Amino acid sequence: DKNGKRNIGLAKAFSQPLDEAVWLIRLVQAYDCVADLLSAADRALVKDHLIRPAVKVIKAQSCGIHNHECWHLSAYGLAGLALEDPALVDEAIHSKLGLLQQLEKGVRSDNCWFEGAWGYHFYTMEALEPFVTALANRGIPPPAAYKRLFDAPFGQVTPNWKLPAVNDCARLGFARGDKGELYERAWTWWRDDTYAWWLAARPRTTRAYALGGTPLSENRRAAPAFGSVNYGATGFAVLRSRTPGAKTDLPDNYVAVDYGPYGGGHEHPDKLNLILSAHGEMLAEDPGCINYGNSRHWQWYKASLAHNEPVMDGKNQRYTAGKCLFFDKTENRSCACFDAGEAYPGARVRRAVALVDDVVLDLVTVASPASHDWEWAFHCRGKVEPSVPTAELKLPPPDEKSKYGFGREADGTDAWRWTTQVREGRFDGTWSANWRKPDGTVSLGLVQRVVDLKSGQPLAGRLRTAVGSAQPPPETFDLAVPGVTGGELAFATVMTPGRAAAEVNLRNVVRPDDGSLRLACEVGGKAFRLVVTDDGKVTVGENW
């Protein structure tokens, strides 16, 4: 089997039923193409001694509502059509793990596949496509719920036409015309204007178009509106804005916050993780994943420290559901507030974010009756230049052959050991950093003040920088991670893509008697203020 163990009956042609199902789909399609050219004896040989035994192997192991089961049902459903077995086809459609139930229970109300990773979202779409296509060829229309999977990605695509590598996923390209095999089918089935606009960007050279494509009418090529959107069921909010003068289909600035709920085994402990893309470039991103058999996947890529979020006592978060407390958007200004739920035992952790033009205002607050060690993890593309002097810090090397092998997740305490070029210094309440591109220009400026909310005074702490593995490997990003100790804290941050930290004047961070928290700053001479109430309502303005 896939774990190297002898397991007779689990699969036969491959090491697991998933791969057996992928293989059987192609095999049945090939058989369907040539069956009329075979003798009756040869057809019986293929049906009775290849297809039916393969179906039996695949059906012997069910996976519930899951991407694997979608491949399984697609395989035995197609086999049922080839075998002219109505009962097998009906089971693939109507059973408790069949096509309709997978779509009803696996697709959330905001159209995203429940496992929370774009790789598995498209993998599920690709699994169902052969069976749905075959049914459509027999006069059975595709389920409306299947279309929702096609609609979901447009709201989350980043300004550089990628989908964020959240959870167990690589960073997927999603430029116009990508996934053409799928969207050719979708256009033929549903004639959605967005799909026509999508397909019109490239020559239509896919197999799906060659076998059954539909012409694009000239009046069906309007670009969809790309605005700020909150995927409430999936727990992923996107804030968008345009830099003044930018004229692209996609707004060129993008901030996203991942807040839950738990999506199963492919989820990462990353509530309140922040992703930033600005001026059309990816800056601060989710690390995604690598091969599951690699210890680095479990000890670094899945670690809370590898995401842009708070970390308590050096450990990974609990797997839980966060929530969105507030979300508001206007043409070029969006703001939101999120709660991490039970991710941090005994502590309330929130994040309020605002995007105004290309300025990001970020307020992370923690509240706990006990004192804890808190890190504000952040990493960005480019070479980091911190405002405070740092010295080399020697850490033990990672254990490449640790007990956290395939499928065994670490608790996060070893995550720092997977970084390199670690340096450490001290800051006195406020620190800043620039991340520079290879040509020397600034990709991101950042200024942060850490405040003890009980005393209202800035809080000193350590600042650690390092280099960490990014997406896709072997690319890296540079970390700048402040660490402080306390029970009620605020990390107040101003991020300025394309501009140096010196252009930011972080004037004050105060908590008035009404319990709100207020951040006031100036960027390039323009004043900004962010106000967050105790119940999570956010107000942001310019020149106040």
C-alpha cells in the first residue's frame, strides 16, 4: 500500500483505491471508444475479468464525504454505464456517498469544497467531471450544485492570478483560460458569461473543446466584478483595493484572513493567518504544503509559526473554528474583524484589518487572565532589514528523521529549528522593518508598536529574524517575529507595500474608557485612523 505495508485486497493495480479509481476511469473511457470493434468474447473478457473486479476493489473501501470518494463513485459510475448496469449507475448518483450527497454535504454554502484547500477543490471537480460528462451525454443534466464549485475560485484569486496556497495546497495558477478542460465543460453546460470571458483569453485547444465545445458569442465576454468578499461558511475573507491609477481587471491590492472552520485532515492550525498581495505582487503568503512524507511538511509547513498569525507559548494552535465579527467594504476601502475562537487555550485573540488604497492597518489583540509568551509571526518576500541591531542565534538543527513522519503532526515547538540565518535583538515598544527585492527596491515597509493594554504603555521584547521555506520550494521568505510576554496585549501594525517604513509615522495606540482600541498613523503625509470596538465593529478613515 501507499505506506509500504503489505495489504492484499486494499488495491490491486496501484497502492490505494484512489489511484485504482483514477486508472479505472481512463480505462473505461478507452474501452467505450473501442468496444464496438471488439468481438463479443473480448468484450465479455474485459467486462467480467477487468472492469467488474476493479469496481469490487474500489467499492470495498469507502471514504465518506471526501475527494477520494468522488473519484471512487466516478469510476464505478462510469463502469456501470459501460457494463450497462443501471443499479451501479444509480448507486453512484443517489447513494448516501453518491454524487448528489457529495455535492450537498461537501460543498459549503459559499461554494467552496469543505476541505479548505484549492488543490483538493479542483481535484474534486476533476474527479466528478468524467461521470457528470457521461451522464450529460446520456441526457441527464449536470447537478446545479456542481456549478457552484466552478464559481468559487473567482472571489479569491490574487492580483498575480494565483489562488492562495491555504492549508494542504500548492500555490495554483488561475489566470484566464487556466483549467480549460473544466471550464469548457462548464460553458457548454451552463452558458455563464463569466466562463465565456474566462475562455476567450486563450486559443481553445483543450480536448474538452475538441470533443464537445460550444462557440463563444461575442456579447458574452464581460469581465466579472472583483471586489472584497467574505466567504462566511469557509471562513476566508478577501479585502481588495486599487492603487490610484491602476487599470486592471483584478484590483492590484489584496489582503485575506483565514479564520476557519476546521476542514478535516488537510487543515492547518492557522486561524487569523494574513495573506498580502499588493501592486500586483505576492508579498506575505501562506506557505502551503509539500510532500506529506517529508518531516518538514509536518514540523514547518503546517506549523502556526509558518503562517502570519499570533503564536502562544511557541505551540501550534488548536484545530477549531474562528468567526468573522464584522465585515464592511466600499469602493476602495474595506475592513473586518475576526475572532480565533478556541485556537488559543484560555485566551481571546482577535484581528482587525483595514485596507485603504494600498495601506494596510492591522490590530491583533490578545486577552488572557494568565501571562503567556506571544509571538506575532510574519514573513514576506524579499530580504528583511530590521530597525534594531540583531546578533546571530544558534539553534539546534531540525531532526529530518524525527518521530513526526508521515501523518504525525508536531506541536510546533520545533518550528524555529526549521528556519535558517536566525538572528535576535531587542526592541523597546516599537520596531520597523523593510523587505527589499533583489534590485534593492522596497517590496514592503512595516512599522509595529506592541502595547500592554493594562498599563497603556509600549511593551519591550525580542525581535527575531530568519529565513523560512516558502511556496513553492525551494523558494523562501524572510521572517520578522516580535516576541513579548503578557496577558493583555495589542500588536498595532501599519504595512506599506512598495514604500519604506520611514514613510510611516505611527502616532499612537490607545484604549479609551469605552473599551475600544484606536490606532492613528500617517503614511506619506496622509492621516489614517482605525477604531475597533470591544464587540468587533471596525471604523477606518483618512485625514481624521
